[in-house]
Amino acid sequence: LARYNHESHTREMLRYNDEGANYRLLDTDELLSQDNNEDGLQIGTVFDSTFECMVLKQFYFTTIYVPCDYEEILEAFYGKSWNHVENRGGGGKGNRPAMKLSDKEHQKSLQGGPKPLCA
């Protein structure tokens, strides 16, 4: 959707790129930057996977098949800290950017197990 949350999504994509993600302009293959992120451009995440190798991984209280190179795929989307819990702020409302939790807050959040998907 043109212009729908473009500014906040762009801020997050740029932050993720700073952390090693791979958001690119699809027509030129340029890495998304502060200078080339006009509204209406086709932006995508590029990663190299054939999805031919799958492995079972724990997901909440079950196991699911994921690509063997799932860590590289997640890094392409979220950067090197893809497995670190973030505070989305405002109870999921508003357009505040995600904020990294301290290591202490991160560990505390993980101690209680998975969080419910619905309230």
C-alpha cells in the first residue's frame, strides 16, 4: 500500500540494514539507504536459499520444519541481532520504533517462556 507507514517501516529497514540486514531496491539492487528510499519504490530482502534442506526446530510447544539456513534468512531481514527480544512500545499501538532491551531485560523476558499470541 503506497504511503502506508512508509516512514516508520523505512526507519526500521534502515536500522536493520545498519545491523547487517539486506533490504535492497529491487530494480537497481542497491542497498536501501537514507538517500534512496523514496515512497513507491520496490524494496525487498535478498537472501540466498534454495529451501531444499529443512530441519525440525522447536516452536513454542511444538516442532516445525524450517530451512537449514534459517539464521542467514532471519539475519537478511533483521540484522545480526534477529534473536534479541525488542520492546515494540505502546502495547503494539502507535508507530514508535522497536527498542532493544538490555541483556538483563532480554533474559527476564525469555524466562517466562513463550508469550501468548492473542490477549
